[in-house]
Amino acid sequence: MNITTRPGSREDIPAVFELVKELAVYEKALDQVTNSVERMNQDYDDKLYDFHIAESDGVTVGLALYYFRYSTWKGKRLYLEDIVITESVRGNGLGKTLFDAVVQTAKNTNCTGMMWQVLDWNTSAVGFYRKYGTRFDDEWLNCHLDF
């Protein structure tokens, strides 16, 4: 298997959206996906997010999507929205490669740190993040307001 990683581009967005839907299926929440390729294209053009992808023989098999946020206490932070590895290639170190690429992006863009969420039942992901010395919050509740 020939796997490469690289920064994503607008042309990758249809394949990225397929990975987003694959993640939603994994999380048993496909019915909650209201985004579209068209909206992702516009939001990418507006520089609301960026991403790295992993490819195997020219086929997109992994994604790390992120954006920047601002903390009044910490300053510029990188928010990792999702890491998705297609099921058929999991266990080959792609998650680590993509995560490391995002960490490097955060450092290269003078962020003071990174933030992300992980579902408590996703024990393999929790274990993965623990290897990096991740601090897990017990106090903060996730809040959502949909329009």
C-alpha cells in the first residue's frame, strides 16, 4: 500500500465529504449531516477551514480538518474538527501521521495550542490521544445552538 499525506485543496472536497459521511455512519449520526459539497466549497473559499489528506494510490483515505479559533485566555488556537481514516486502511499509522501534520501546522502558524473533542465511548481514539499527553476536561459541557 502506497500512502502519502499532503495539504488538501478545493479539488479534494468531494472526497473529503465522503469521509465526513463515513465518520457520521461510524458515529451512528448520518441523519445529522446537513452540510454539502457546495457549502464546503464556499466555506473553503472563504478560508473558514483547511485540511490535510492521506491518499493510497491516488484515492483519498484519510482526513484531518481544522480551523483557527481565538481564546481570550490563550490567544490563537487550532481546533481539530475531525480526523477520519477510512475503515479499510485503519491501523496503518495514518491517524498519527495526520495528527502530527496538524500539530506541525499549529506550531508553524504560531498557535498557543490545539483543541478537539473525542467521544467518550471511542476508547481507541482516547487511548491514541493519551499517548500525546492530552489533557481531558471534566468540567466543560458542550453547548450547541443550531439554525
